[in-house]
Amino acid sequence: MKITFAILCFGIFLTACIPKAQYETLATERDYYRNQALTSDSLSAALTLAVRDSTRREADLDKEQLRTIENLTATNLNLERTLRELRGRYDDMLQQNSLLVAGNESDIATLQEDLSLRSAELSKQEASLRQRRLELDARERQLSGLSTQRGLQGTNPVDPVSDAVLLTDRLYDELQQLLIATVDDGYTLVRNSGSTLALTLSDSLLFDPNQEISLEGQRILRKLTATLRNYPRADYRVIGHAESTDGQVLRAYEESFARSARIAVVFTKFGLDGARILPAGLGIYGTENVAELGGGRPERRTRLLISFPADRP
């Protein structure tokens, strides 16, 4: 700006002392230098603005780079934490897998042992059945010989006592096979005499905690009925037992009879002749020195006595 002012003063001085032509020349030069000065000032201002913008952009770029570095650092920390968590989960899964493999091996060993025991028990049952079959064949041959002999003598070819024993043997084998296929334990099946069977069932096989016949108990009784219906000559006594509660003998008797009556009703419902079923309750009597049945309390057991009267056709 000082240069511009000096030029103006010099121009005024010349115009006051020099001719018009020279004045115009000087004015032209003055305008030229003025324009140069303005151009120089504009370039200087533009350069100053450019430097200022460049400085601001560099500062903004530095801030942006700093934020980017901070974000990358935070992301890296998160990735490291996630990686540690994944490694921990992986180690936990490996440990759980090892435990599962060890548990499965233990379960497999237990199942194999149980299978071996069941196979041994089944082999015993098969041997017993084969022995029973041989005995039945021998008795059939004996009965056949008796029938032939009595036929020659003109008498009844069938001995009622021998026939009752034969029916008892056959029913024993069928019930034994049925129970082996239906339940694992909780029962006993014995022959009280030549023509009488005693089937003892634990309370857990037949009754629920409310002393009502359970669904599993109904399933077992239905299968028993399907077999017993094939023996219309048989008579049945359903005998219930119960423990004494606070010395109340009468209550134990009532509960034992109620359980036997429920079983008799179910037998009748599934098609067994109700006229041949006699429910009874013994209460606490007959509960001493009772062997465990493998399920439930032995004093709450139920016995089914099956007999074939020799005098009934």
C-alpha cells in the first residue's frame, strides 16, 4: 500500500509540472503499477489463505489420523479380548468333550455289563424252559399211556388230577415268559402245590403313590388277563397286604382289602370271569420275613393264587 501511495503522489506532482501527453503516459504507467501492486497484494493474500488452509487441513488430517489410530487400537483390543474368550470357550468345549467321552465309555461299560447279566439270566431262563419242556413232554407221554390204558379198561381217559397238574405246568411256563418280557423285577412266581401257582407283585408295579392302580399296573394286569383267559378252569384269589401305621391294624386290613378289590375289578374289566375271582386282605399278617421283591415295600405286596380244582371239568 505504501508503494501505491508514493506512485500516486509522484503522478500528481508530474501532472502539475508536465504536459498533457506526458501526463497521460505517466497515468498509464501509474495504472499499470497500481494493477501490479493490486495483483501482488492479491497473490500475497491468496498465498496467505492457501498457507492457512494448508495448515488447517494438516491439523485436521493429523486429528483424523489420531482418531483412526485410536479406533484401530480399540478394535485391536476388542479383537484380542474376543480371541481370548473364544480360546477359553474352545478349551471348555474340549474339556466337556473329554468328560462326555469318558462318561460315554463308562456308560457303555455299564450297559455291556448289564447286557452280560441279562444274557446270563436269559440263558438260565431258557435252560429252565427247556427243562420244563422236557418234563411236559414226559408227562404228556405218561398221560397218553394212561389214557390208552384206561381206554382199554373202559374208564375215563383223562385223570383230573394229572390234567390239573399239566395245566398248572403250562400256565407256569407262559406266565414266566410273560413276566420276563414285561418287567425286570418286583415279582416272584412259585408253585405252592401241584395245581396251585402263587404270583407275588410289588406295590410299585401296580399302584401309584395315591394307592390307585397306575397306567403301568393296568398294562401288566391286561397282559396277565390275556393269558389267564385261556384257562377257564382256574380259580383266583387276590390277597392284599399292608403295613401297620401307628399300630392301626384295622386300617391296614382295610387298605390291603381295598388294593386287592381294585385289582379284582381290573381283572374283571379286562375279561376275566368275576365269579372265579375272590379278593381278600390280610392287613399286617403274613408280612414277617418277606423277601425283597426288587421294587417297593414288601409289606404292601399283592399275591395272586391260581388254582385248578381237580373236580372241575
